[in-house]
Amino acid sequence: MITSDDELKITRERISYLLDLLARLRVGSRPEEVALVTGGYRADVERMQREVLDYLTQPVTPTTARAG
């Protein structure tokens, strides 16, 4: 769970990294392997995107802006 803007920034950087990795795996893997090698990364991206959306749709409080 994301609890601060700093954690939000880190999570968004991780999502970006994993999306780039998925793009490379898609090109560099044999077609029959793509689902196998990308499944775990996809699940991580989806989980982190949910966390980002949950955080961004909550009201700002003094502790969430710079906690952590």
C-alpha cells in the first residue's frame, strides 16, 4: 500500500521499468514463451497500478503528502 508521495514516485518508476522490461521480453522471446515469461511481471504491474489509483483517489492529508 502506498502511504506517501515519495512511495508513489517510486512505485511509478517501478511500473515504468517493468513496462519497458515487458516490451523487451515480448520482442526477445519466442511466441510460445511470451505468456510464461511475462505473466509474473504483468501481475506486478497490475497490482502496483491498483495501488497507485487507490492512493491518487484518496483525499490529501498532512501525513500522506510527505510521510515515509
